[in-house]
Amino acid sequence: MNIISWIFASIAVGMLVNLIIPRRLSVGFLGTAGMGVLGGVVLAFLVTVFGFAAELEFDVRSLAAAVVGALGGIAVMTLWVMRYDKR
């Protein structure tokens, strides 16, 4: 059940960050939410695999890792858009 909480937390972070990112750097709601989910699930999975969070029950540490991963994924995407967007 952890993965469901990771996905919802990452989507929420993606929605909030989409409101903050300037329009010229935004890739839209789906792009921001998608990168947030990707980053959040990957980091939360790694935290769980390496034993820093509980595996089969809800854990605040894995949820916090999902939020941090979502922010990291969105930051990487924004830096990529800033670097390679030629608008």
C-alpha cells in the first residue's frame, strides 16, 4: 500500500509545483505530475529497499522520501527545459 501513498503524494507535489513554475518553463500538468511520480516512486523505493523505511506498512519516512524525490525529479526536468528549450 505504500506505493499508492507515494503516487498520490508525488502527484500533489507536482500540482503544487506546477502553480509555482513560470509558464515559460512549465511542461504542463501531466509532465510535471509525471516527473514528480517518477522521482517520488524511485526514491521512495530505494529508501525502502535499503531498509530506511518499513516495507509492508505505511511509513512516514518513505512518504517523505517520495516528496523529496518528486521535488528532485521536477527540479531536474525544469533544469533540462531551461537548458534545451529554444523558445
